[in-house]
Amino acid sequence: MKNKTGIMIGFIAGAAGFLLLFKFIFLDRIPPEDEVAPGLVVLAAIFNGLLFAFIGSWLQGYLGKKKI
């Protein structure tokens, strides 16, 4: 489970961060009568989470303890 920590934290931070920024930046400026495709927003959040999961995995491997 320790080798998956960087991936899990990266995915959660990436997806939640995207959704939070999307709400504060875009949803407050869109009028209520306009429709936003929720599937695309969730898909973009998943892709962003995967990107951050890759970065978290890479950082965990790079900064982790090296066995001699």
C-alpha cells in the first residue's frame, strides 16, 4: 500500500482541485439558463486526476528512499 500512496494522493488532489477550480472560475460566471455538460466536466476531472497521479507516482519514486 505504501507504493500506491503517491498515486492515490495525486489522483485525489488532481480531481478535487480541478472540480473546485471549475466551480469557482467557471460556474459562478455562467448564467443559470446555460447548460454545462456534466459528463465532460467529470471526464476532464478524471483526466486531470490521472495526470496528477502520474506526477505523484513519479515524485514518490524520485524522492523515495533508495535501497543500496
